[in-house]
Amino acid sequence: MGSLFRSEEMTLCQLFLQSEAAYACVSELGELGLVQFRDLNPDVNAFQRKFVNEVRRCDEMERKLRYLEKEIRRDGIPMLEIPGECPEAPQPREMIDLEATFEKLENELREVNQNAEALKRNYLELTELKHILRKTQVFFDEMADPSREEEQVTLLGEEGLMAGGQALKLGFVAGVILRERIPAFERMLWRACRGNVFLRQAEIDSPLEDPSSSDQVYKSVFIIFFQGDQLKTRVKKICEGFRATLYPCPEAPADRREMAMGVMTRIEDLNTVLGQTQDHRHRVLVAAAKNIKNWFVKVRKIKAIYHTLNLFNLDVTQKCLIAECWVPALDMETIQLALRRGTERSGSSVPPILNRMETLEDPPTYNRTNKFTSAFQNLIYAYGVATYREVNPAPYTIITFPFLFAVMFGDLGHGALMAAFGFWMCYKEKPLQAKKIDSEIWTIFFGGRYIILLMGLFSMYTGLIYNDIFSKSLNVFGSAWRNNYNKTTLQENAMLQLNPDSLDYVQTPYPFGIDPVWQLAEANKIIFMNAYKMKISIIIGVFHMLFGVCMSLWNHLYFKRRTSVYVEFVPQIVFLVLLFFYMVLLMFIKWTSYGSTPPFYGDPKYVTTSAFCAPSILITFINMMLFKVDANDPSRLMCAENMTMYAGQLGLQKFFVIVALLCVPIMLLGKPYFIMQEQKKRARAGHASIETGAGAGPENGSAGGAPVPAGGHHDEDITEVFIHQAIHTIEYVLGSISHTASYLRLWALSLAHAQLAEVAWNMLLRKGLQSSGFSGGIFLYVVFAGWAAISVSILVLMEGLSAFLHTLRLHWVEFQSKFYAGEGYLFQPFSFEVILDSAGQGEE
């Protein structure tokens, strides 16, 4: 069988590589992605391995590339994607050229950035000085205004205005400060100088660029007038504490104008130099952006190769590297070809040697998948990785998962919306993958696009079966009640009740799905649909569990566990068939043996086949388990006494229950008994260990020493066997009952979905459709928008998520628990594709 139905056969191999050919051979194996290497140096520190220096060099190159990438993204320069296939891993000698290229680019870029930062800092200082010279002129004009004499008196006092017959001049400092610090700055000046300073400030309208962070900051110009050197020292300390920048400002207006002209000339020159610097920086980054993706791929491949080589061992001659690896048995020839190509590339004359090894270690599990099956396989892996070579549930899940989902989500309209979304993701698959959308929710949806597509298509099918589209029905073939229910009947009866036993039914069932007239039967529509969906849920559940038990037989036969076939599979399948499958048969017997014709008393034919005489399946099953005959069933008072569904029913049911109960001790004691007998037999023969089942040679499904588990109990304590078997027996017997009841969630969620859709229609869209006139059109437009939003967000998304989770539970617990152990570990080959994908996701 292919790996779709059972995991690949794996082989443990020993690989011998010449030192000069090891790099090229590992590079070819990385491109192939079919080899999982084992660490042969688990006790050696990562910093003490042979190729640690090469790994450090790769880390340093990655750091430089990340620096370049950050600068490229900062300037908004697009990085060219790799056209065609990814570049191959470069030869070791090319590392020197790559290191030199990255070193040159980094140094050049850092130098340009330092020069640009210094120029921007000078430009900022000149710009701030320009604003100071402009704003201070206004401040000095205000101080010269006679109306400001009162403020000067407050600052200097009346005696201080004139000293020795001459007017005193105030000292001042001017500078720039961040706008948000102005209030605290002003309060601190007032408190520290006790109100003996005069502060004037004005906002700079345009934001200024911070040369260090390139952020846009808003600043204000201020000038402080004071008297005396003591206040001057105090003011400067406060300015320093608030990180205000002080600039020299001449007192004379002529000097200020001359300085302003000089500042404008220097700003123009700086603008020219800054433009040239930015152009040079941009050219460097554009050139780097063309190749940076290729460089990242090359460096990561080199690093991955040396990481893998660190897992190898050196032989005593120090000329040969030894590795151990798991490989799929079917790909041995492909791997040999890849090793041969690597040897030819390296120019080595010694061919690599790949030997199969014998081992008792459990091999990894490897299932080949494609873009369609990988999503379903991931659903299985979410429960647990399959034990080596056990049955893989994924191919059956491809059909059963969307079908069980559709049973709960059955609606033609909602299913069409879901299928359209899934089809769009599948149709636009490559463009959407190329966009690399950084959203976890989108990644989950896109990864399960084929699951969504199938769930939508299956939901459309079950929607046709239920005859349900947005809570309405399609009358394609004409109703079987068409002779009686006309327009007058519908208008005069607010609550209609359909009675199949009445003569109104023409005895011809609707050709496909549910008759649309049931949509109008408000009185008993839910009763009818509940009975139908409840029985369908049980039927589907029993068949699903029976299929799971049959899968366990496939495992037992493959692993040569013949004892388990007789003491586990046979009693399990008999128990399930005689009780629950029999209950399903009773449902079909009831559907086929009892019609909808009304009883005509006195005619035995009609008495026995009328629906009035149909027994309750639930009561029949309970009476069967209790060995009880209920002759006073109120639903059958008009029927003949002691009536059964078929001849010999009571006796056969007792026989089924007795045989089913006898299967329980077989499941409980059968396997421990056979193990005890075999242990005694081996002990008498003088063997210290036993082997139940077949050996672990290649003829039993192993390849190259990778054993197939045979389910043997070599020296296992018999007490533990009894406990283990008791737990499994109790779990299976009780689980058969609880799991059968668990499938009723198919009915419950289907009912909930249908009722929510009906509520949304009746409460919103129905009222909009009943409105008339121009205002009614506007009202319908608004109502339709609300109904559509509720349909998509609640009925499709939330109800879809709920049905998805319930379907997942039915597969994990009710189905897979019958045969799937899930105790393996995943095959994780050395693959450049996986490494580059994970690195790309980490960057996002």
C-alpha cells in the first residue's frame, strides 16, 4: 500500500562521506528533503563541535544581511523576489566572497549613515537657529513697546529701571525646547527664580526631523530675560535639565539680520550635500535590494549544511565523516543518485557509502502528502502522529469529515457561500501565496482551503436533501399534498399540521429530499424533522464506528497479531453489531414495513402495516436489553396483541443480548489468558523471553532493520496486562453506548442551524420583503444588509466553526479511538524548503 493508507517503510542507514565531499553531498540531500539525520554527538557542547566556526561566520553574515534589510525596508525600497528556482547552496570557498561583499556593504552603509546623521544634526541646528533669529526679533520689539513697562517694573523694580541716570539692560538667553515640555519648564523657572525672570515662547509651525531616530518632533522657540549673573547661571542649569538647546543670539538687529543671512546660505549648502548623500545611500540600497533575497537563501543554506555536519562523527583517520539517518525505503535509489551528484560536484574520487543498519528503535512516521491531502493529514496529526506503519485515517477523513460536517451544516445557501470562498482561495492559490499575508487567522483559513471547499460542496448536497436554502424550500418536483393545500388553506390557517396518515397525502413520496410542504407545517415540522434527523444521526454513527473497528482488523493482520484478532476484534465487532447495528436494522424494518395508510379496523392487513402500529425503536431497544415485553405500549393499543416487527423477534433479541454480554469477558480475559499460556510454554521450553506474533524481519513489513511492531509481551507483568485489558474493555463497552449517543450531535446542531436561519429570515428579511413603496425599498436595503451580515458572521462563520469542532471530536474520539494509537513521532527530514519557509515566517 502507498503511504496514503499506511506510513512509508523507513530504513536506518549509515552514511560514510569523504571530508572534501561531505558539504556537497549534504547540500544535495537538503535539496532532496528525504533524509532525517540523527545526532551522533549528543554529549558534545554546541561550541565544541567541528564546524562551529563556520556556523558563527554564517551567523555574522545573517546579522549583516538583517541590517541591510532593515535599512532597505526603512527607505521603502522593494526587494526583488527570487525569479524561478531558489539558488543552490554555494561552495565553501564562496563564503569568503560573500563575507567580503557583506562587509563592504555594511561599512559603506554605516559610513553614509554616520555622515548623513551628522549633516542632519547640523541642518537641525541651523534650522532651529533660523527660527530663533526670526522669533526673537518679535520678542525684542515687544520688550521695546512702552506698554510693557509694567512687566519690566515687576522684574527689576522701580529703582532698578534707572541706575546712575542710565537705563539698565536685561540679560537674555534664547533656545529651542520640545513643545510638550514647555509647561513644566515654565513652572520650574518661576519657582527656581522666584518670579524674577521673563519668559517668552513661540511655537515652530513645521515639525523638525530628529537626526538620531528620524522621527518628526514639534519644538518651540523661547527667550528668557533676567538680571544678574546668578540668575543667568540658574537659568542655564534649568535649560540643561530640560534638554533645551541654547543658541547665541546678537542683541543688535543688524547683527541678527547678518547672522540670519549667513544661516540661510549654510542651510542651502547643507541641503545640496544632504541630497547627494541620500542619493548615494539610495543607490547602495537599491543595488543591495536586487540580491538580498538570494543572499539570504545562500547564507541560510550554508548555515543549515554546517549545522547538519555538526551532527556527524569523525572516524579515527579524521578524513571521513560518519552519519546515521532515517530514509524512506522507496527512495534509497534517489538518495544514492543525489550522493553521487554531490561527489561529482566536489571532485572527490571516493564514492559515498550508504549501508542499511539493523535496529530495534521505532522508526519515524512519514506519510507523503500533496497540497490537497496535507490539510486532512494535519487534522490527524493534531490528534497524534500515527504509530509506525499503522493505518492512516487521512484518506477516509477526506470523505467522512466534510460529510459529517455537512450533516450538521446542511443548507444549500450557506454551503454555497462556504464553497465559493473555498473555491476562490483554491483558484487564486498562487497569487495569494505570493502575497505572504501576515495574519494567523488567514493562514489557518488558507491552509484548509480544500477542506472548506469540500465542506461547502457537501453542505450544498445535504441542503438539497433537507430541502433547505436560507430556511426556505425549493418546490422542484411538486408537493405530495398538492391536492388539498391551496392558497385559501394557507391564508386561513396560521398553523398548519401535516398528517401523513390522512387521505390528503397522495402516497407518492417526494423524489429527492424532504417535501417542501413541510416548510409550511408550523405545528409539527420540528417533530417530523427531529425524528428524521435523529435516526439518520444514529445510522451514520453506527456505520462510522463499525468502519473504525474494521480498521483495527487491518492493523492486527498487518502486524501479525492473530491472537488480538480473536480476543479483541471479533468480540468487539460482534458486540457492536448485535446491539447497535441491530437497532439500525430495526429502523429500516420500521420504515419499510409500516406505511402511512390509516388503519381500517377489521382488516388484519391494515392493522399490522399501519403507522399506528409501528413500535418505538427506543422502547423496543430498552425492552430488549431488559428482557422485557411491554404489551401495554400506548402507541399500539389498536394493534393486535403481542405484535412484533417480524416473526421470532423476541427470541432472537434475547439471543443477541446474551451473545453480546458473553463478548465482554472474552475482551476482558482473552488476551491475558493467551499471554499467560504462552509465557508458561516459553518457560517450560527454557526461554527467558517470549514473542507473540511474528518476528521483526523484513518479510514482516520492516525494511533494513526497521521493525514492524508485533504487539508482543516479552516479559510483561501479567498483572499489568490484566489492568490494561480491563481499562480497554470498560472503555470500549461504555464507549459504544456513549459514542452512539454522541453522534446525536449531528441532529442537534442541524436543528440549531435550521432554527437560527429561520429566526434570521422571519425577524429580518421577511419584514423587509413585506414592506412596500419607496420607503419600503430603503427599508429592504437596510434589512437585507443586516440579514446578510448575520448570515455570514453567525450562521456561516460561528455555526461553521461549531460544526467543524464537533466533526473533529467525532473523528478523534468516536472513530479513531477504535483503531488509531497515535503514539509515533514525525519524520522531519533535512530539507532546505522547510528551513527557508520557517525562516520566512519568522521574519514576517
